[in-house]
Amino acid sequence: MDREVAADRERYARQILFPGIGEEGQRKFLEAKAVVVGCGALGSVIANTLTRAGVGHLVIADRDFIELNNLQRQILFDEKDIARGLPKAIAAAEKLRRVNSSIRIEPLVTDVNFGNIETLIQGADVVLDGTDNLETRYLINDACLKNGIPWIYGGVIAGYGMTMTIRPGKTPCLRCLFKEIPPPGTTATCDTAGVLGPIVGVIASIESAEAMKLITGRGRLNEGLITVDLWENRFDTIAISEQTADCPACGRGEYEFLSAREGIHTTSLCGHNAVQVSVKSAARLDFTELARRLAPIGEVSFNEFMFRLKADGHEMTLFPDARAIVKGTTDESEAKTLYAKYIGV
């Protein structure tokens, strides 16, 4: 027996023994590509599970860096990662490569947006939701429907979570469930309601199991919306009606969130009291030059992954792709103003 094959059999022995997977299912795992969008609470658990399961090509896309409040529920990170100033995707990949060096783990420190998502998910067997905002989920929904790729929605808040498996052309989509983005200030957030670590594990594990079913073509898939309230001990599956012709995405094929928009874009970040600012088609930043220019204005520090500026009572973290996270505000207009003031457009 080939030495590499023998090592794989030993690594995945308990999984292969499970009748739902077996030798054939494990082979499909090793040939599969999975994309995890967001590597915070849900995404870190999902990435960990799929790495250990042996998914051959795992893409981890995340725009954020690690903070102390993440460690309560985001299992791939530790205090050393914070001290090193590592982005989540990079820190996650480092940990996971030590777990399983036989698969390809591709970390992408990027904002997943209308300009890059189709390239990001190209060739994927499944896309998994580890995000923290509905706008990005609508974008994933559009891109996966357009490209015929199944994806798994998941969300958690406080002690409550939900998940739904979406198969283009076979099931209702996310916009069948949530027609529009709720107005700002009308829904709970991580900042206002918190998040319990155990609910993250439950929902992420269900997402991971659904991905394993999709990859192997075996098992009974979730056909509705699974909801779990761990604190009140409630577990339910809500049936979702058939696809409707008036759904903009799966009914009419109108992918509104994939349509290009110019200029500066802002997104409030759950759990951070911060706003992300991004600029379409911006040139990559030269951190050395930026430090020279901004040093007289405030305190600067940087490594190859990120640049921090503290000035006038504000803190801004910049990434090479010209994205910025402006801390200490949820006012998107103020964040845009600060970006223009210090970085320019």
C-alpha cells in the first residue's frame, strides 16, 4: 500500500468506519474544495472541523484581525496571535496546518465583496457562512445561485442560532426567507446582546455536517430552517415554503448584491464598535510610505499584514488592499470622513 494512502487511512480511520462516509466518502472529501467566508466564531469552528475531516482544499476568507474579546468563542486563536498582530485568516491557517499538513489550506485576508466573490468561490463544492452581517450573506446567496454552488447559512446571537442549507434550483434561497435587510437599529447585535460560546459550536457543527453530506452525496440534508435556543432549551426545524416566482434572486434571477457599485463602501462590524471602509479598485498600500507620511500626525505601527494609526482619539487599522477598520464609532459617515482625512480617496 502507498505510504501516503496508508497515512490517510490512519488519520481518518474513525471517520471511514462511519457507514455514512466510508472509503468512498473520504475520497470525495480529499477531492473537494470548501470555501469558508468569515473566520470568526462560526468560521473558526467550521474550518477546524473540515480540516480534521480532510477536505482537500479549504479556502478561508476573512477581512478582520484578532482582538481579546474574540477568544471567548473563536477557537483557533490565542493571546500570542493578538500580540503578533495577525489577521484571523493567517492565524487560522497556521493552526490548521499543524493539525493537518496533508491538505491545502488557503488563507485570504480580504473583504468578500461583489468584485471578488465569484472568483473566490470558483470551483467550490460548497460555501459555508461564517459571516456576521446580512449584506454579505445576500452577496453569497447571489453568487452561489448564479454559479450553481450549494451554500449553508448560519447565524448566532446571544444563546440563539439558526442555519439553512441552500441548493440552487432545488430549495428556497436566503431571500425567500429574509426578503430585505432590516433597517439599522432594529435588530440585536453582538454589541447589544452578546454571544454564548456553546451556541457557536452547535450551529457551526450543523453547518459542517451539512457540508459533509453535500460533498459525499449521502445523509439527509436539512430541508428547512433549524433554530436552536440553548438557554431556553428549544430545538426546532421550520419548514420553508417552495421557491416563489417573486423572489428577486432565485425567482427572477436578479442578483442585486452582485451589481457593481463605485466609490467608498462602509460596513458596521458586529461586536467591534467599528466600521469597515473599503474602496473599489484601490491600489495596494505601501505601509512604509504611509508610516513616513502619518508619523507626524499620530502613533503608527505596522507589519506585513496590517497598519495601525492612533490619532486625535481615533484608531484605524489598515490592510494592504486599502481597507480600513475605524474603531470607536458606528457612524459610517464619520468613518468615511476619517478615512478621507488620513488616507485619502
